[in-house]
Amino acid sequence: MTVWDDLVGQEKVSGQLEAAARDADALVTAVAADTPLPEASKMTHAWLFTGPPGSGRSTTARAFSAALQCTSPDRALGGIPGCGFCDGCHTSLIGTHADVQIIRTDLLSIGVKETRDLVRRAQLSPAVGRWQVIVMEDADRLTEGAGNVLLKAVEEPAPRTVWLLCAPSLEDVLPTIRSRCRHLTLRTPSVAAVADVLVRRDGIEPDVAAAVARATQGHIGRARRLATDERARARRAAVLKLPLRVDDVGACLKAAQELVDAASEDAKQVAEETDVKETEDMKAALGAGQGGRMPRGTAGVMKELEDKQKRRKTRTQRDSLDLALIDLTAFYRDVLALQFGTDLALANTEMQDALDRLARGSSPEATLRRIEAIAACRVALDRNVAPLLAVEAMTMALRAG
């Protein structure tokens, strides 16, 4: 299986990247053989992958990075780089290649310090591979200062360094950066394509794969999680019952509290899994004595770690809430489809009775207002409004219609 098989429903993008990988291979081969460089090339030093959540931005970037490091002998016979089996492809895909740096953050933003470290790395020549590749999966989380630091690296690239940036949309990246990148837009894969890959690659039962692909409307990661995580299915089922519970003010406030509490519990679980080990490892690295007594001068380092863990917990809670709001949006989208009598496939067929009841009991205008209330809640959370306050405002709006 080649690395390009991981790009579900992205045939056009795959073709462009395959051509670029061929030219990248030709460039490195020409330099190594001291022969004239190809006159025209589809390869460039900076790429920007955009697309909606679930479209596979980071998967595409990883596949391209693997193709750039591919060492398959088939290349000499005209094969496309990215065999998926050689050491270069394998280590790139699993994140252990010495010349492929994959940057993702579980915090709210990527700061100047982290970006400067990346820029310094980008100036190095490849250690063992064919290219120095830096994959930034959350380029939209760069602070303004970090973006300006990155800009200089993109403006003046090292000869064999490639930047692969991923973001939801062009507007999420500084104009000065995106103007220096080659832009590729990914689309949401079809429900059938997602179901097919879950069956082939993950061994999911066809009926289950079809149901979760339909429920997530083509989001590969969420579909896989729903198919394999019982807690995720239970949480989603609870969220989809919320529209049936907002009959009075008290019920609205209770539903909001439960939604926020569930997100807080998710954040707490993640913290329990990572924070304790992270703290113990840091103490050991700093030379903590018996009884956990820390050496002098290390308080600042521990405080920095605590702040990082706090920011990570905040993001985890936000992400969990946002996931619930996406499920709610899909629910009301189904209601709207029934109200307009379209032949659009429903995402939540298991809630057919509830959908029919709400569709008959309200107007399309009210449903649209409810969808707008959910969108407003997502914006409020993104602007650091207190989660409980934002969700309470939303549930009250859902009741009012």
C-alpha cells in the first residue's frame, strides 16, 4: 500500500503531490550526480494544506513527507516516490525519521520560542534523508509573533528544507506566509469513501462503518473513534438527547451544566493520563531528591510545566465541547432537511422519531435560529467566554427557537 492510499477522497490533490514528489526526487538525484537541474519543477519549499476538519490535512502532509524521503529502488524505473514500505516512508509515517519534524500542539497556541527552535532546525542540512521536512499540523494556532518568526524562514529557505503547513482555511494563516506557499485545498471525503477505508484499514464491520461514517458526515478521525470507543458513542448519544430536554428554563440550565461537566471530565481524564507522568519525568530530569525535594533554582521550570498543563486542560475541555456542538449542529441540520422535504441523507437515522417530532413541531426559520445559536456558542468559546455562560446562552436560545 503506497502512502497515497491514505488520502481518502483526495484524487486531485494526490495527483499534484505525486508530480511534486517526482520532481523533488529528480532534483535531489541531479544534485547528487552533479548533473544539470531540471528546468521546470512542480516542487517548492513551502506548502499550505487547507480543508475542513476531517478532510485529512495532517495525513496528507505526512504522506507527502514520506514520499519526499522515499528510497525505493522502483523510483529509478519510473515508479512514483511514496512506496509505503521502504525505511524512509515507514519512519516518516510513524514519526521517527530523523529529518521529519512533526509539530502539533495540545495547547491553545504555538508561541515564539517554539517557532524559533523550528526555524533553527530548518537551517540544517538533512542528516540521513533526502530532505529536511517540517510538518506543522496546527499552523492556525501560531501567535502573531510566532507567525512573523516563521515568515523569515519561509522567505529565505535552506536549499533542501520543506515546510508543510496545515490549517482549516487560508484566513487562518498570515497573508505574508500564505503568499509564499503553494496552496492545496482538501475536501471532505464522501460517506462511502470513509466507510470503505474503515472496513479495509481498521477491520470495522461494514454496518458499523457505514453508520459512523454517516453520523460524522465524512470526518475520518471522528468516525474511527466512534467505531472503536464506547465512551465516545455514549457521550454522543447523550448530546443528541439535549434538544428534547430544553422544555423550560430549569431544564436548559441543567442541560448546559451537564454538557460542561462532561467536557471537564474529559479534560480531567486526559490530565490524569499525562500530567502525573510528565511531572515525575521532569522532577527526575531536574534531579529531585528523596521525598520529592527539588534542587534550588528549579521552581521556575516546574511553574512553566504547570502552566503548560493548565493550558492543555483548557484546550481539551474546549475541544470536547466543540465536538458536542458539532453533533448538535448535525442534529438540527437533519431537522431542517426533513422540514424542507429534501432527499438529503440524514446523519442521525437512529434518532428518526425525535427528528420527525421536532420537524413537525417547529418551523424552518426556528431551526435556522437554533443552528445560528450553536454557531454563536462556538465563537464565544473561541473568544474565551466562560464555558458555562456560553452554553447556558445557547440552551436558552434552543428553547426559544
